[in-house]
Amino acid sequence: MVSDVLSPPIVWAALAFPLAFSAVDASERPASWAALWAALYALIVCLLPILYIAFMVRRGKITDVHMEVRQQRIRPFLVSMLCTAIGWAMMHWLGAPPMLPLIALFTLIQLTLMLFITLVWQISMHTMSISGAVIATGAVFGLTPALVLLPLVPLVAAARLRLQRHTPAQLIAGTVIGAIVPLVVFSVFAAQG
């Protein structure tokens, strides 16, 4: 249940809303504007790749939605990267709340790294996602909310280990990449002003 509820698309679809609202100045834009952009992010970056995976599972091309077989992850990664790139471009050029294109950018970087790693080794997308969400929460909302979410990282890792979907090394690698990429992206954009 932990693995399903805290799967990458669900985590990021849910986090898109507070991230979008964090940048809204009520005097300039209504909250509905942020909600619309968050919903668009959730649709393009999170839901469309999951629908593709579900379609491929139904066709028998992928064994299950968690993609236990490493070779079966390649096409879903490419589809996720394409959806995320489209989402980033739309949000960047059409004036979405600034956090959403930034999150899409580091998601695209993470997916690219994960794709190259997946060519030779399986790595945990779940721990990558949840550790990235904790870092993003800390960068946007501060240390206290990030510390509140921090226990989710070992919880997700324990769930994936219990399901025998990953080795400890794969879980740690996912956690490290999940944390480093948003730290670098947020640092670069913070330095730019």
C-alpha cells in the first residue's frame, strides 16, 4: 500500500498543488489560476505516463505497473521524458507559477539520469521521487515541513525492500539521485536570482 500511495506520479501530482500556490500573489492572480496549472502539470507530467504504462501492462508488454523487469522500463522512461519536456515547455513559455517549470526541469533531469542508469542497472524510482519531494518541500516551504516529510524516505525504501523490488544499493542510489538533482537545480536558480 505504501508503494502504491507514495508512487512517483501520485507524490508529484499531489505536490504540484502546494508548489503552484506557493508562488501565487492573491492580489495579482486568483488561486484558481494556480490550481489550473497544477492540474495541467499533474495531467501531463504524471497521469499521461501512467496511462501509457497501464496500456502497456494491458497489452502484455510490461508485466506490472511497478516495472520490475529493467528492460521494460526503457520505453516508459522515454514517454515520461517526452511528457515532462512538453509540460516544462508549456509551463515555461506560457507563464505558469515559477515552481512548476522548475520542478518539471529537475524531473526531466532525474528521468534522463534514471534512463541511462537503467540501461545497465535497476534503480529505485520510488526513493528517487520521495527524496526529491522532501528536498523540493524544504527548498520552497522551509526546513520544518521537509523534516515532517523526511520519515517517508525510509518508509518508502522499506516498502520497496519488503516487496523485493530493489536491493539496498538500488534504494540508496535512488535516494541520492533524488536528493542531489533538486539541490543542484534549486541552487543554480537561487544563484541566478
